[in-house]
Amino acid sequence: MKKNMRMNAEEELGRRARKVTREDVVEVLEKEGKAKTIVEKAGFLSQYWEDIKTSFALIRDWFNGSYDKVPARMIASLTGALIYLVSPLDLIPDWVPMAGLVDDAAILAFVFKLSKVDLGAYRQWKRRQDESDEEEGGGGR
């Protein structure tokens, strides 16, 4: 059953990722707070919080043009997974006790496994950007 649910979740992610538009990207970026609330309420999702935060930041930097070293299909997959997380209507509706967020966890686990290299590269890039900003802002002190 668990494997079957994961396969269904992966298929659903694929369908949603193929349909992601720029409007979807804008919409999902506006829902970072909702994602945080969902993760806080469902403690077992907290294992994905760092990747969720990184995904929002990566998508935001890709969208505004400051980071382009990620394939568009990965942006679509990450956006699709985040839409799936914040949407109350998915394979198992989120309001179903216990099981309601299990499919969300399966989607997140799948997409974060696929995007591990891209998220790591983005984190390194972001760290260098932050260090560069600090050097520029605090160099004369």
C-alpha cells in the first residue's frame, strides 16, 4: 500500500509539474507562510522544512532572474510539490486524520530526492551571495 501510494503521488506530481505556469510560480511563492503552518501542525513533515525553505528561495531567485543554474523542469517539479503541499485537495485530502498529509510527504520525499543536487548547488550559491553581501556591507568596519 505504501509503495502504491508513493507511485500514485509521483504520478500526480508529474501531472502537476507538466502543467505549472508562471502564474502558478507566483501563486506558490505567496503561500510560503501557509506551507510553514502546515509543517508546524504536522510534525512529521518538519524533516522536510529546510528543503521546503530552500525550494521557496530557489524558485524566488529563479523567478526574479538572479539564479538560472537549475533546469526549468526542476523548477516545475519543486513548484508542483509545493502546490501539492499547500493545496487541501489532493490524492488524500489534508483534512483526513493521520493519512491526509502522508501523500504530501511522499511527494516531498520524491521531489527532494530528485532535486538533491540542484538544491545543494543552490545552497552553495546562496551562501556565496550572502558572504559577498556581508563583505560589501561590513568591509569598512
